[in-house]
Amino acid sequence: MIMGCKKKIMKKASYAIFLLTSLVIMPLDVLAQSGSGINLATSLIIATVIIAFGAIVFVADNLLQLESRRQLSDKDIEIDASLLPKTIKGGVDLPSYIPKERFIHLNRGFDINLEGKPEKRTVETPFVTRYSVLPTDFRGIAPIPKVVPVDGDNILAGDELFFDKRNPEIKFVAPVSGEFMGIERGEKRAIHEVNILADKEIRYRELPAIDLATAERSDLISYLMKYGGWVHLRQRPFDTIPEPNETPRDIFISTFDTAPLAPDLNYTLAGENAAFQAGIDLLNKLTDGKIYLGLDGRGKDLPSDVFLNARNVEKYWFKGKHPAGNVGVQIHHIKPIKKGDVVWYLHPNDVVILGRMLTERRYNTERLVAFTGAEISPNVYMRTRPGANLSDLLSAFKFETDHVRYISGDVLSGDKKEREGFLSFWDDQLTVVLEGDYYEMFGWLLPQAVRPSLSKTFPGFLLPDLEFRADTNAHGERRAFVVTGQYEQVLPMDVYPQHLIKAIITNDFERMEGLGIYEMSEEDIAICEFVCTSKMPLQEILREGLEIVNE
């Protein structure tokens, strides 16, 4: 919190100093020249005193607000504890539908404006012959889960495929119906793929009806674990599937995505009001705390009524550059995770899937997926399911070149895929970018193409709406891990990311905890990795640290 306030104080103080200097020195200098008895030295002393007083007032105002937030952090009230009127403090003009007391403006962050944004248009999906559930998508489960069906079995969507030997009650189920095609193994016989040859018409396993009004929490947990819904929940810290015997402090849902080329959730979830609300009602039975909904406060578009009309949630509005849409950033600013806390979070797609289990009585994972990137056309949406074969999906598109990389997710934190690979369980975006396996002669000195620039070194910053053509070139190799302050510029969380990474590298467990590792996830640190001068694999390092702490 101190880091965020320091930056705001410095910004406000710079404006104050400039104005006070202009308003004080200029009249005093005129008086000195007119022979009124006030010399220049006296005028400078007076100006210094006034400026110092103004700086003290601004610092005191920020410290007062900081202390008020700290004292009221566990209460359901907020006050505008300030010494200054709003006209002096400055502020953001909010649309009438955004309540001031639930608005959070993030000053730090960095938007990467890439070519290949998806149009708000859905095209027909080609028939996908193969689907695969990937055990590697789920953190915390055994590398060799127990597979239930045998090769050639006919299965329905919602039938059990495998379970974790550590928690056999938690079932992983089929997203589609069809013929079970067996498994693919990787190193040390770990299971990487559980494959299904899909039917043209999906047949579903009918789920038993459940009454939320009368059901106990234990009944709902058993229902979700048995029929596949439990694996759509994730917990912080560690980003693992929750333990059934733990009750979350709170549950968080971010309803917008600020990552490069991210899909528009207002479009992809349009019309899912009933399923989304049913999912919210279900989640309310699983926590003794609150459900927090993070809404888009950037003012570009009014959020969908799916989110605006959601009941039994506490809504917060966020405005800022990426990663303002990350649920980890929103948790940090709404109610931070302390040592010993466990919170859950979900993507809105997963809330809808849980709701459909109640309203449709079937495990229906259908979703709109955005196909993005300058190397693929058209950039549109398709309706499909997690685990879909990419080659089948991509047969409907044209490519600028074959020398591309396929990414399930966004370019910052998505997973690299082969063309014959499968859409990851959590993703609603597929990105196609150029492979960057080339070298530039003095590229740092004479950039050959316009590219994003945090430091405003390249002229692209003069055109904020200019879109960039992405590739995977790192534009340099790993080098000394130097302190630059770049991470703090783009990460809108009051943590010290560079010190945290160093603590992980040195296996300093106590410093990891003290520096906020419980609040961090790979998607949060990904923007730091993008701007890193040292080209450090920050996401990989952070995951190693989380695994150390979790042990």
C-alpha cells in the first residue's frame, strides 16, 4: 500500500509545487523589481515556506486516507478521509452507474496494443473430431491419475474420465460424448492427454436435480465433486483445485480481461443471465464470506446486464491498464490475502458452467472462443469446448504464413501448442503470432519495426492507438538481473516484485512470505516479464517459489 501511495503523493506534489511556484514567485519577483522593499532572497524564502507547507498537507492527506483504509479494511464501510476538497485533490469523473465508494483507479500498468483483435462476430464451427482433457492443466493433482474407461468405451458428456489418486472423490469428466481413445503419456509415464473421438451430436449424462434452498453445503460439495463441477473452482494462494474440507474466506470473479487481444466477455456471455445467476447462488452456499464481482470501469462500454444485474454479490469497478482485469490484482485491492487465508476464484465461463449444471441438469462446457492475432484471418469467435483439437478448429481460417506459433490463451501467459494440440481447459482465446527465430543487427539501436515501448525509447509511444504486429522474438538474451524499477511501473500491486523474485532465487522462505508471494500468480507477473530488461523467466521462477511455499 505504501508504494502505491508514494507514487500518488509524488504525482500530486509535483503539480502542487509547479502551481505554487508559479503563483508565489512571479508576484513576489514583480514586487521586488518595483522597489516595494521585498528583495528576491526574501521572496524565495517565502515561496519555500509555502511550498513546504503545501507538500506537508498533501503527504498528511495521503497518510490519513491510508490509515483510514487500514483501520476499516475488515469492515463494510468506507469514508473519504481527506483534508482537501475534491477540486484540489483531483480525481476521475465517473459515469453515473459507477458508485464512487466501489471504484478503484489503478495508475500503474501497461497495455500492449496488438494487431488481430477479434470482431464481435461468431462464425460456424467446423466439426471437431477429437477432444482431450489434459491433466497437466490442473495444478496439484498427481502426475498419473487413475483413468476409469478403457479403450473403445462409449461415453457421454459428463461421464467420469479419471480421478486424482490423492483425492479420489474429485472426478474429472468428459466434455463431449463419443468413443474413448485412450491416453498419451509423457516423461516418467505421466499422463498428458485423455482422448475422445467425438460424436457429431453431443449426448449428455443427465444430472440429478438439486434444490439450492434446502441443500446443505456438504451436499453441494459432494454433487460438484461427483459430476465434474468442482474442478472449475480454483484457490489462491497456489492456483490449485480447492481442498473440499476448506471453506474459502471469500470468492472472487473478474468479469473483464485486459490481456492483449482478450475476448470481450460482455459479448461471449450475452444471454447467460439465468445460468450466471444460478452459479452465483450456488457459490454463495459454499462460503461464509462474500462473493466479489470485478466490473470494467474503464468507461469504453457499459458492462453486460449478465454482470450488472447479478444479485447476492458485492460489485467493485476497476479502471486501469493491464493487468487491471486480473483477478489477483482485484483481490489485492478489495481484500488482500494474508498468511493462512484461502480464497477461491472463477472465470465467468466457469460460473456459467456451474449454473448450467443446475438449470440444464447436464455438464455443458460450451463457450465462445476468440481466434486472435495478425497471422490468422478472420479474427472472430467460434462456439466450442475446452479440449477441442486445434487442427480441426483452424481448418476454417486463412494464414499469412505457416511459420507461426499457436498459443492457447494470450501472448503473455498462454501455453504454447502444436497445431495438432488441444485447447487448454481454462482458455477462451487462441492466439496465432509469428515465430521470432531471427536476429536483428543493432535492433536496440535501430529498431526495424514499430514496437511497444515502456520507456518511450521508440517513437511508437507518440501514437497510443497504433497496433503492433507481434512475434515471439525476445530481442536480446538473458543478462544480469539488474534493478530498474520497471516491474513496479507496470504491476499495480503494493508488493516489491523484484525483491520477491530474488528471494525465490535464493530460496529465502521468510522473505517470500513477507514480500507477498501468497497474492501472486503467473498471470500477474507476466507483464513484468514482458518489460524485463534482464529477460528473466519470471513466471517460471514465481511458480517454483509457490511450489516451495506450498510444500
